[in-house]
Amino acid sequence: MSKQISTTRSNRPFASFWSASDAQQRTMIIGVLLAVVSNLLFGILYFYSNLLQPLTGTQVFIWRMLSMWVALVGFVVIRGRLGYHLDILRNLKTAKQWAWLLLPTPIFFSQLWLFMWAPVNGQGVQVAMGYFLFPLMMVLFGYLFFGERLSKLQWLAVGFALVGISLEMMRTQSVSWATLWVCGTYPIYYIMRRLQGITAMTGMLVDLTLFLPIALGYMLFVAPENLAFVMGSSLHMLLVVSLGILSVLALKTNLDASQILPVNVFGMMSYLEPVFLFFLAITVLGDSFEMGMLYSYGLIWIGIMFLIAHGVRQLRANRRNNKPWMKGARVS
């Protein structure tokens, strides 16, 4: 009997590995899988503007906001968490607290708009590069505004990225506004949300609810033909519904991964999203990639490698010292 059991286990190597792993290793595997799924979903969403043509990127963005609000509210209600989020908002007593809550909302709108607009307007590569630069900018913001000390690897990462951006500016006599907007304003959004102590889900509910009357007004009074276009096709309706569901699913898996993984591992996994976006932009979406971009973008990617190396070194140091995990905090 024991021989039969051992033979069965040998035929299922993953099951054997899973049972032999300790709880922390299994948790790490689950977190990594969630992070991969999350970043794959964001990559799929990047392609939705193409699927819904001839709608413009702006129109797809408005449909996404509507379907995302429905999906997110439905998800929160089903889980019985709506009261929890409302209690957080009830605790905001002063006008200053509400002002701080609403201040980052325009950044959120602009980022989701750009994410839908860029792929069908020749800015897919530039937005992907903005997401590559985002973690580097977070490091720089932490140094400038919070006095966080940088390691040599982090300084090298920032230095290579800055040289790469400078070369690209010299080559083109400009730099993409889409790249600058992503990497320049997204850190402000995340930092403000963190300082407020507002959860990502609560902030998202507030942002989407504020945009709801704008989206409905646009569909009903400004461009009713878009409503007729989507409602007139079962395929288009399915795409719009799935746009909201996939957006919430991507957010949920990303949030779960951020709560499970150490911050360094989660930060490294976050680079999967811009890799997927970049690959989609130059293959499926057909964005141009000039050979001259290899030098400037190559330096930026070298900087990213230094940042990943810093994360690996810090993770190993924590393991040697048996330090508790610091959970990730970034939410895409």
C-alpha cells in the first residue's frame, strides 16, 4: 500500500511539491499566481479599445467606467462589504478631509482615460514606458518628499532611467506627454491615498460614483448613438459587460496579491504589466518602434534591472534575518 501511495505522489510532482512546502512558500506561490493573473488581465483590458472600434478610446473609457461601477458595486454588495466602505466615508467629518479624499480623483479619471485612449491613438508604447518608469518615480518621490534613503542599486536605477529619458528627448527633441503623465501623476495618486489611509477599494468606489452622472449624461445627451451601437449588438454588449467584470477582477487579484506578497516581490511582479502592454503595443496594436529607441529604452530597462536586483537583495536579507514580511501596497 505504501509503495502504491509513493508511486501516486511521484506521478503528481506539483502535488508532492505543494505538500512538502511550508505555509510561507505556499502563500508566496498563491500571491505570485494572483499577481500574474492580475497583470495578464490588465494586458487584456489594454486591447479592449481595439475590440470595440469604431468607438473612440474616450467612448470606450466611458463605457468602462459605467460597467466597472456596476461590477464593483455588485461585488461589494454580494460580499456584504458595502456598509464597511460607507462607514469609512462617514468618519470623514470635516471639509478638509473630504477635499483630500476628492483631490486625487481627477488623476484617477485621467489615467483610466489614457489607458483606453492610447492603444488606438498610436501612444501604446509610450504609455507602457510610463508604467515601466512608475516604480522608479515612486523611489524618487520617496526620497524627495519622505526622506527615504536609497541604496546604491536604487541610485543606479534612477540614474540610468534619467539618462535614458534624456537620450530620448535629444533623439526626438521632445518626450511623450503620455509617458510623463503616467509616471508623473500616478505616484501622486497612490501617495495621497496612502497618506489619507483610504483603502484602494473605498477610493475606487468614490471615484467611480463621482463619474457616474458624467458618464450617463454623455451617453444619454451628448452621444446617444454610442448607446444604440452597443445595445444593438449582443457581441458589443458582452464586451462592455466583460470590460467591467475584468476590470474589477484585475483590481481584486492585484489587491489580494499586494496583501499576500512581500513588498519587494510584489514590486517585481508589477513589471509584468508594462511588459505585456509593451509587447501588445508593438505587435498586436502595430505601434511603431524605431531602432533608435533601443538605446534610450535600453538604459531605462537596465535601470529597472537594478531596481529588481535591489528587491532580490532586500528579500534575501530579510530571510536571513527572519524579518516579517512587509506586504505590498501598490494597486494598479
